[in-house]
Amino acid sequence: MKIKGDKVKDNKPLLSGRLYRLDESRTVIFEERETGDVVNIIFTIGNHQYGIYGNEYKPPFIDDKGGKKADILVLVVDDKRRSFCSWVLDVKKSVGGEDVICHLVEQLIQSVKHKRAITTYLEEYEEEQHIGYITRDLQRDRIQETICKKREYLDKEKANIKGMPALIGMEAHLSLLKEEAKLRLISAFQNDCIETGGRTYKIEGYISREQNGKFVYDLEAAC
């Protein structure tokens, strides 16, 4: 069963929230609105293949309020070999801060679900999956420092809870559970993983490079 999408036309901009279908090789350009960072998505489409592209896509049956989505969704489907490759990617200026990582992981998890809503009709096809982010600056040392500080904080607060009255101690314990969840998320991210629904997925980090005053990454989309 083939996935439908709008046709990419040279004289028309690609709209966010829409799916586009490509039946021949071409390059689709994504530009991040806030930073101007560019991703050139180089589709290589062979015989019996087609591509799907979406920018900030989510299925129309998902409420706009609170519906997180990643910047880029790409599929290249091979009907003859009954296989497809997928990319769910978000573009960030830098990746290192706690809030950025938590938001990024939530975007990726939600967009993997959005992708599944599309590819459920390809359930008999074999998938090569890519989940990740494109950034100018991946700050590994900053992430590790956050992990160490959060572990120290949790150890200290757990010791303090033992001497608190029961009600206050319960409230403090619930707060610590949230911080422990953040620690697990950030630690998994540092190990290039995200966890959701009892499953662990590998994530990939791509580093953009400056070209003519803009930061650019070339993504090869082929199957």
C-alpha cells in the first residue's frame, strides 16, 4: 500500500504540517526559522521507490495544543524489496542544556509515534530507523556535568527526607521522583539513547558546518 502526499513543485514553498511525496531523486531544503540553519535532504529515489517528506508533521487527528513534533520526517520506501528507511530529526542550535535535552527527547518520542501512524500500513516491510538531531554544537561535557550535579543533589535530598514529617516528606519524595526521571532521561541521552514505552532506541547526532555564513548539513536519504 503506497503512502500519499502532495507533489513537490519548484515554484511553491513546502508547508509545515503537510506530507509530500517524491517519485524521483531531488533535494529538499529545510531551513530552521529561528536560527536559519539549513538541512539539505538529498533524496535518491531508485526504481520501485518513493520518498515522503514532512516538516513539523503530525497526523491531523492529533490536537494542536501540546502536540510536539520534530522538524524533519523522511521516508524512503522500496516496494520491490519491501523495506523502507526512516528519519525523525530535530534541528537545534546547541544541545547541552537540561531543558533543551528534555524538550528534544519529548519531540523525538512524539514524532516517532507520528511516524508509526503513517507506517502502520508498511508493517510487513523491514525498517531501517534513524532518530536524532542536527546541531552546530553538541556539549557533551556540559551534559555530564548536569548528570553529576543532579546525582549529588538527589543523594543529598534523599538523606534530608528521612528527618522530615510524613506529609512534608511525601511531597518532597514526589518532587525527587520527577528529578530522578529527568536524570534517567539525560543519562540515556548522554549514552545516545531515548527510552519510551518500555523500549530503548538509539539516537544519532549530526553536526552541521558553516558554509557561506550559514550552518548547513547534507542528509543523504536513500534506501
